[in-house]
Amino acid sequence: MGTLPAVRAHPRGRGVGPVSEQQTPRKFVYDFTEGNKDLRDLLGGKGANLAEMTNLGLPVPPGFTITTEACKVYLDSGSEPAELRDEVSAHLADLEQRMGKRLGQSDNPLLVSVRSGAKFSMPGMMDTVLNIGLSDASVAGLAAQAGDERFAWDSYRRLVQMFGKTVLGVDGDLFEEALDEAKQAKGASSDLGLDAADLRQLVEDFKQIVLKEAGREFPQDPREQMDLAIRAVFDSWNGERAKLYRRQERIPHDLGTAVNVCSMVFGNLGPDSGTGVAFTRDPASGQQGVYGDYLQNAQGEDVVAGIRNTVPLADLERIDKPSYDELMQIMETLETHYKDLCDIEFTIERGRLWMLQTRVGKRTAAAAFRIATQLVDQGLIDEAEALQRVNGAQLAQLMFPRFDEGATAELLGRGIAASPGAAVGKAVFDSYTAVKWSRSGEKVILIRRETNPDDLNGMIAAEGILTSRGGKTSHAAVVARGMGKTCVCGAEELEVDTKRRRLTAPGGVVVEEGDLVSIDGSTGKVYLGEVPVVPSPVVEYFEGRMHAGADDADELVQAVHRVMAYADRVRRLRVRANADNAEDAARARRFGAQGIGLCRTEHMFLGDRRELVERLILADHDDERASALDALLPLQRQDFIDLFEAMDGLPVTVRLLDPPLHEFLPDITDLSVRVALAESRKEPHENDLRLLQAVHRLHEQNPMLGLRGVRLGLVIPGLFTMQVRAIAEAAAERRESGGDPRAEIMIPLVGTVQELELVREEAEKVIAEIEARSGVDLGLKLGTMIELPRAALTAGQIAEAAEFFSFGTNDLTQTVWGFSRDDVEASFFTAYLEKGIFGVSPFETIDRDGVGSLVRHAVEAGRATRPDLKLGVCGEHGGDPESVHFFHEVGLDYVSCSPFRIPVARLEAGRAASRGEGSDNR
């Protein structure tokens, strides 16, 4: 195995560091008999599970695994570890001895597969090569060994095709075109119609393609084939589609892949052979039963590639009952052993069953909740483990709308319901167009005969995926389920013409590129045009319109209810809502909010009240300013009365006015035009002229770092005083009428304790006055937002004047990174994500190393000063699953998020408390 130029992985922006001799483990290769399922970090998921099945005594073809550590050394240095070749040779010799064959020998050849296998499942994203060891010298020996010449040449053509594409980088379409030409010449509808002579000629054609395109002969040395294939698998870890998939799934870039070398078993030996994929439960619904696909006289990748339509796994009972019965027993053994849904690949070679892979299967969001509760009922797992089997992203998917079954819609056809959801978009027929249109703001449905790993970009960009071939185990189905994308597969009655960019349905209905289509991943139905949607039953449950205990309650709703009830029992973090009016507050309360963590008062100043704000801004004298504030006071007071009533008995954190004043004034361009037109027509325009002058006066180069937040309260006399008075009077009125208001006043954008002390002094005077007048103790708390780096760094001082902190992580992220969110997300974030500078937008998931460090410091410093300091977060990170775990870890008391995200935050807070940090649920 030679030396190639170094290729460095970039784990979220950091290259893999050098591996020293002291760090390098001495052992790089493990026989399947040496590992177990707990060694995923070292052996990858596939290798660890092959070892586990071997330990269980299941029929696994013998083989060995090259570790992820060997891959890391290769990726870092550009060459394999010095010990690797000798270790591979030793394990290969042992394999040959056990099998009674030698790799590629002419009379009785041993053939092997070389397959990737990372810690986390990445279906189809990395490379696999089958039938290694075949050559011009050994193909006849394989034919004699099998007693089937056609089988031997079919295996050889597969090797040249797969090796040429995967290892030598030849365009795969060239092989497909040659195969299509051979079928056309023979008048065959599939490759099964080609005989041994046809396949022998196809091998020669394929070898000529390799010579022309790769500039070298197809290697005849079987060991060279294996070594090059191993290196190709290592290289595929940094292939574009693998990196894209890891970014999409948030898989770290520094894990590397293991390589599994396994003795070949053959499903293409005739009608008593075949290959298949099975699930111990339906990965789409979670229902128990016989689920999977089987393909007679086929090999390896034929099932997941979707190039030939399979038969349901249940048909195997009719085709080969002994193998079916054995498979059912193995499936039960594996599910009981792994205590989860298992995804299984198997091959039958002339009536003998072989297990090629098992893993905990990807499943839809609905299946995840159903399976978790089913396994609890079966006594396989407890409630704490069930909670770890689901996540907030899955719950969010279940809250999306679904198609209205009562709506009138033109049915185009029906396929296999592979991944649920209601997706509507314009039909596109290739990934490039899907990405291009999506970036222009269009919603698209990617339509293909079948997808392959090269379609990943388009699958990510699309609202949903529709294929005319393949089943629930095809590439499209597996990847879509992993991403939570709506998918309908195997819609055979729909004719997909990718060259003419059209779909033809029975009856002659034609869908051209750009036409709207709707696909229902729960039923498999495909409609022409846009189908209306209705609320999800899970949302109806959260809003109290469906009761989980009712006899007719949806099984999914019952599963969600059970998991959520446990999450609520164990979570430490409380969950509040970001809500600015009574309607949103009431909805948030139905969704389980335990108060309001952020009421943005600026939203109350818009609409009909904008004129009063303009009066305040234009005021030249104190009496004009006081008049405007007096007019705003009763309106603000009623806002808070309504809000306190909706959240009676729960805390309501009201943020005083935060944004720059220019946001309440007309657009400078529109206003300039109005003034110019009025002047040209000699019409009165005094007020517009004053507004224009004010806009110019208030103009700032960077208003988000200018006159806003606490600075407004200090510069504009009476502004914050009016708001505090409105809050206090509303609280007093609610108490007098028997209510239980629990108001908290939050001062925004504080950077130094002196700012907070000045505002607090004025606020306390107003509150004392109203308490004296009403004769009630309002119990108002005064605190601040921590949204500037300086505030976080001086949190110990600020806590002297604050009874609570609420982290404004939106602004804190902007100021820590030096990002203007409105600009950077549209300009260069896509490039930063593609280059791996960060794995996810820091506005979506909190940056633990930077922003998170400041939060952690502020928590520790604030509580050192004031041990009873209440701590929360009210930025958008409060509803992000991964961020919720961080906030639990650093010791916040609550998170606050939009009403729709409250159930997600509740679930993740429970997951964080149930297991703590470090649990994986990919």
C-alpha cells in the first residue's frame, strides 16, 4: 500500500492533529471474533455489529475490520500506518485458511468485499467494492466452483464497474450506458436477460472504459485490488457527499471510517439465491410485523440502489420458507439483544442464509415515539431509556401540518409511503435544478427514477422526494428518513423521464418541470397541484383539542403524551415562552409554558400606536414628550393587564423598550419621496418634513450598536418610567381584582452596572409610589439581559443590582462573533458551512466554545455575588434541542422560546436531566 498526498478532515473547522507514535495504537486490524457492539468508536458501526452478531453465533461470513484509527493516520499523514500491511496480510492468511481458498487463486478463488463503516450510519455516502479477487485468471475458477458460468461473469462485470467508479474515479454513467446498450442489443428489459457470453463481452467493454478514462489497465493482481479499495474507502470519508451528509446530520468530521473486509457470499447464483434488507419493525410507522424487501438472483447493492423493483419480504416465505423462518428467528434475537428496531442486510446463497449487517435502524419521527413506548410495554427498556430514544427535532416534525383528506385533489398515482409528511413544491428532475431553484426561494419536489448518493444536495434542498423505483429500503427512503424529509418511493405507475424533464401518470396526465405537485409520505399518494393542509393531531393534543386518554386518541398522540409526561416529571429546567400579547400567552400556556421569559414591549408600539411614538420622537419640549408618554401609558397598562391575566400565577418577564427609535419611523426613502412630491405640488407637509429631519437625526451607521436598550431609557426622560408605571399599575389592578400577577422587569443591553443602578433607582421610586397608593406588595423583580460580552465578563458586579439575568443569546452571538445577523446569513454563511468553518450556524445552536464560555462565566460570577440569582435564556437558542442541553449543563433555571417550540424544549430538558450530557441519539 503506497503513499498518497495527505487529505485532512475538518471537524467543525479544526484539522485532525498529528498522530504521534505514542498515540498510535499497535493494533489496527480486528477479526470479527474479537470485537463487540460497544467498540463503535474503533470498529465503526458496521464492524462492531458484525462482531456482535458473530459473538451471538449468527451466520456471519468470516472477515476482519481495519480500525478508524488507521483511517485517521492515513488522512492526517497521507499514508497508511507502517504496521497496517503486515496486519492485513496476517488476517487475510487466517481468513484464507478458514475458508480453504486463497484470494484470487485461479482454481478456487476467495473473493472479498471491502466496505466502509463509520461510527454513525451514513447510508450510501462512502464507498464499497464487492467481488474483489476476480480477474481474467480467476473468473473461470469461480465459474467451475459455482457450476454457473453466467454468475461468474456477472460478478466480474460488477467488480470492474464498481472498482472503476469507486476506486479509479471513472464516470459511472459510462458503465450504465454500456450496460443499457448490451440490454438493448439483446432485447432484454433487465440485466437478468444477459447470458454468459453477453456478460463476458460486457467485461471487455468495461475494461476498455477503465483503460480510456483512468489511463491504466484494470488491475489483475487481487492484492492490489484489495489495497486500492481499502485506500478508496479511507478517501471516501472526505468525499463531497460524505462531508455534506455529516454537515446535514451534525456528525463530527474527525471520526474517520473503519474498513470491513468480508468473505463474499453470493445472492446472484440463481433463483434459490437472493439479497434483501429487513426491519424488525416498520421504520415508517413503528408497527410490528414483517417489513423489508427481497430480490432474487441479485447481489449486494441491488436492493438499496433501487435499480430493480423488489418483492415484499413476506414473499420470501413462499420463495424459501426455511430461510424465511431462520431470518424471522434471527430478527427476534437481534431486536431483543439490541432492545431496538434493527435494520438488517442479508444474503441467501443457494438456500443458505448469511447475515451481512445489522444496525439500530433509522426511523421516522412517528415510529420513534411509537417504538419507544412499545419497548417500554414489552419490558425491554425503561421510561428513562425511552426518553433518550426520541428527540426534539423528531417532535417538531410531528407538529408540522398534514394534508386535508377531505380536500378535492387530482390523484396522479400511489407509491410506497417511505417517510411521512406533507410536501408541496414544483417538480424538478435533477439535483442541480433542485438546489438552484431552492436557493431562489422556490419549494421543490425532487423526482427521480431512483436516487443515488450523488443526489444528496438535491435531496437536502427539496421539500420532498418522489421516485418511481425502489422500496422502503432504497437509498431515497433510508436517507429521507434520516433527514426527516417526506418521501414516496416505488411509484411504478408514474413514468419518470429525466431527459425530457417530465412525469407521465396513468391516463396520460403529464407533469412538466415547474408544475406543482403534492406528495404524502404517510399514504404514498401523489397529487397534481397544491393540496390544502390541516393541523397535526400532535399540535391538537398540545392545544388541548385531543385528549391522550380518550379511546379514539391516535396511537401516536398517546405515545407522545407518555414520553412528554415522563420528560416533565424529570426535567429540572423550566420552560417559558416568548410572547408579546395575551393571545400568544394563552396559546403558550396550552403548550405547557411555565411563564413568559420575554415580552417584547416594542411590538406593542406598532400599528395604531405608531403615531404616538412619532409624537414622542418629534417632541421638542418636555411637555410635548410628557403628553405623548401620558397617551401611551393607559395603552401599555391594558397590554400588561391582559398579559398578566393570561399568565395568572406564572412569572412574566417584561423587557423595556429595546430597538433603535428609527425603527418606529417611516422608511427614509418613502418619506423623502413624500416630502418631495408635497413640495412640488405645494401641499402641506410640515409633519412629514419634521419626520424626515428626525430620521436623519436618528440615523446611525450601525444602529444595533447605537442608541437602543438601556441607553434609550437614560437619554429619553420618562420613557422607561412610563413603562415601569404601566407594569406596576397593571399588577396592582390584577391583585385588587383577585389575580396573582408575577411580573419581572428586564432592562436590555446593559453593559455596566452603573446603567442598571440608574434605571433601577428610578423604577423603585415608581413601584414604591404605586404600592403605597394601592396598599399591596407587588413583588416586582428587577433584572437585566446579558447580551453584551462586557456584561458577561462583569456579571459579578451587575448581579449586585440585578435579581435575575436573562441571556439574550441572539445579540450575544452577534457581538461575540462580530456578525450582523441580517447580513451574514445571506452573504457568506453558506460558504462557511460548506467549508466546515462551523458545522451549524451559531445563531441556530449555541457556540459552546465562544458564546457558551461567556454564559458559563456569567452564571458562575453572578451566583458568586448573589446565590439566589435567577437565570434564564430568551434568545432563539432557548428552543434549540442541542442548546437546551448546554443550558441544563451550566445550571440555568429556565429557557424561553416561541410557543410552537415549547414542547420541544420540554422534551429536551427532560432528556438532559434524564441522562445528562454525553448521550448520543443519532
